[in-house]
Amino acid sequence: METAAFDYELPEERIAQHPLTERDSARLLVDRGVGAAPDHRIVRDLPELLEPGDLLVLNTTRVLPARLHLRKATGGAAEVLLLEQVDGTGDEGTTVWEALVRPSRKLPPGTELRPPGGADDLVVTTGADLGEGRRHVTLRADGDLLAALERHGEMPLPPYITAPLDDPERYQTVFSRQPGSAAAPTAGLHLTPEVLARLDERGVRRAEVELVVGLGTFRPIATDTVEDHVMHSEQYRVPAETAEACEATRAAGGRVVAVGTTAVRALESAAVRAEPQGRTDLFITPGYEWRVVDRLLTNFHLPRSSLLVMIEAFVGPRWRELYAEALTEGYRFLSFGDAMLLTRAGGAGGGSTA
């Protein structure tokens, strides 16, 4: 399958640069199936669009202030974007991470980097080259590492967002817990405590998963064919109570509603691999045999992305009609943009699993 089949024209002015003042005021394009025009609602209406007995599944990962602007001893600038911790705390309080490092070629292994201005409470030492700009780096903090990252790091907004973020919490979901991700599970950014409370009143139950968002989620497809794209693996965890809730919901005729593609990958990975936690490089492509997810709340995704491939696997080629409708109607796209509520198309088949 050619990657060009997942291209579409996205005008720059349609890329949302700022989150809305009220999270749940984002517009919501509601898919009504083949041959039916979608409804135009807002996220605040979500409780009316789900049914008692449905199950809403949230990814509770929290974004680290993972982008570090650092300096070499010579004064040269460097940027380190932490992707994932790969080794625990060592004898000297050090941790090893996979990271994107720039300019990678000018930072040989053993180069020490520090925050500008003479701060010495965080030292980043470059390590092995992993290819594609990725490196191992060792972090040594004076005291708590997360506190040091809070002092010196910034939210790792995607490169297509060029406006500053006034409140870092707007790049966190209201239900986030364990810090570790290099990007937000952005569909969850729309939900508020009020919407969640109304879902409770409606009889929609909730369950949690964790997928640590890293390069596997946001790395674009650079190959000519979809099948040649290599997904980087990410950590996931599906608690036993979540798996049981999904099974019970579907057995009772309810629907499992995933909030975001990362929740989808966690749920489907656990089902495909028959492992409640671990690492996944699951690449969901058209023809995939869905095990768990029935409906999906998701944002609008970049052209030629693995996430858009997943959307076609979920609803079929009518994603083009939905995206065209959203563009015509002035919806805002990507991380701080508006959302869709999709219903999975019927059918089964093969699929790319890992």
C-alpha cells in the first residue's frame, strides 16, 4: 500500500497553535457511518453520544518537560528531547534515556551538556548513536530528577506548534498520573472533570491504561510503502481490571470507547500479544482484525502518518470524506485542534501485528 494514499492537503492556517480556553468546547465531528452525513457537536456533548453500559478507556500517562536546551563546555548549544528511560537509577543517581539529540554529529559520546547560565544541578552526557538522530544519554541530577527537569525542561510540543504555551498543564490531560511520555495523548486533552462526572451519571464506566508516548506514536512514515515503515516500540500496561471491564462491556452489548490512538494501541497490543504489559511495536493497518475497541475519540492527524493509517483500518476509506468535511467546516487540526468520534466499520481480516 502506497504511503501517498494517506496524503491530504492541510493548510498551515488550519493547524491549531493554541489550546482553547475551555477544553471541552472543542468541536466534535461525529461519524454516523457509511452514506450518512456526520453530525457537528462539541466535546461537551460526549455524554449524550455514548450509552449507559459503554466503557471509556483513558491513557493516564503524563508528559515530561522533556525538551532540554543545553550547552557544551565550549558554549555550543545543544537540544536533547528525552524519549524514554531505558535504565534505572544507578549508584550515583544516574539514569539512561533514549533521546533525540541535536546537533548529533557535533556531540561525540562522552560530551557533557549543562543548562545555560552556569546551573550545575543537571548534567547530560551523550552516549551511543542509535541512528535517526537518536542517542543514549545519561542524566545525573542533583536531587530529584523530575524536579530538575521541571526547572530546566519545557513541554515537548510538536514542531508544527510554533506559538509558546502559556500554561504547561494545558499539554496534560486532567487525569494524567505517571510522568514518562514525550508527547501528550492529545484526544484526552479535551476532557474535563465536569464531562467525566456527567459520563458517570450517564452510566458510562471508565477504565485506565498506560502507553508511554514516544517515537513510535509521532514518527512520520518516510517510506514509499506503508508496509516498509518500522514502528519503534513503546511501553504499555493494561491492568487486569481494565481487560476484564472491556470483556464484560462487550459481552453485555456495550461498546469500548478508546480516548485516543494511544489507548487503542495499548488495548489492542495487550489482546494481540496476550500480555498485559510490556513493549509494543503494533502497527495497525487496513485489514487488521480488531479485538477490543468499538469507538474512538481522536484528533485529526498529520498527512502520511501511522495514525492516519490506523484511522483507515478503523473506519475504512471514508476517513477522506470526514477529513474533507472537517476542512470545509473550519475545524482545527492536530494536537490542539478539534476531535472526531468514530465508529468502527464491520469486517475482519488479516492485519499487521507485532
